[in-house]
Amino acid sequence: MAVKSKPHIQSTPSVEEDLTELTSVFPMTLHDLKNAVPAPMPMRDAMERASLGNRHASALLSIAAAEPIGVSELAKRLGLLLSSTSTIVGELSRAGLVERAEDDRDRRRTIVRVHEDYRDAMDGWIEVALAPIRDTLERLSPQARGHFMEGWRILQEEAAMHASGQAGVDCEA
């Protein structure tokens, strides 16, 4: 005689269960994304000669992904003060990796772009470095991609609020 079993009902994980999983995969994912693709050899050589580090590589990737970009916009993307970003850009410029120029429309604004000598290597590096993110977005349905992006925007907003000390202000009784 066949025994009926209860249908397998998949429950929705609680926020705490999702938080536990996310805190496990998040650091590993960021580590893997940062370390999966080293800078191309000509860029690594230039960075080593100028004693530049990971913060410079992150800035260089951001510049290449959005160039031409103003230093103020770069500072926002990196989550750094304008003075810190200006220092990084100056160091990248002295290493010959980026070019700085005044904006023709606003002379107070400095525009940054990857130096022409490194353009091809940079394009290849970006393509490979962003591949896991691009592949992830392509694997998601349009609806799931929209939810994914919404989640990242909310996470960025929450992180910014906590960093500025504004978190929980609206929650006070």
C-alpha cells in the first residue's frame, strides 16, 4: 500500500536566516571579485614603480568605467572625500596612468581619463573584471534583475545612512 507523504512546502526564509547567509557569501564574493583579475602587466609595472596600491586600482577601474569623469563624481563613486580622491588622481597622473584636464565648460572642474598608452589594456581589464557581474545580470530575468538592482540601491542608501550616523533617526518614538 502506498503511503502518502506530506507535500514538501518550501518556506520563505526569515530576514535573520537571509542575513546569516548574506554575511557568509558577501565577504567571499567581494574578495573574489577584487582578486579574480589582476591588473594587466603594463599597468601593474606602472603602479609598482609609483608605489600605488589597491585603492589606486579601484579608482582606476572607476575612472575607466565612466570616463571622462570629474573628480567630484569619482569621489562620490568611491565613497571618499574630494581631497582624498584628488590625491589618488594626482598619484595616478604622476604614474602616467591617467590624464587630467580642465573641463572646457567649467574651468573649476577637473576631468580625468585613462592615459591613451593604457587604454587598450584597461578596456580588456574592465571587460574581464566586470564579466561576473555582467553574467549575473544576464542570468536574471528582467523582473529579478530589477529586484536585484533595487536591493543594491537600498543597501547603498542604508550603508550611507549608517556611515553618516543618520540611521534610526526616523525610528525614535
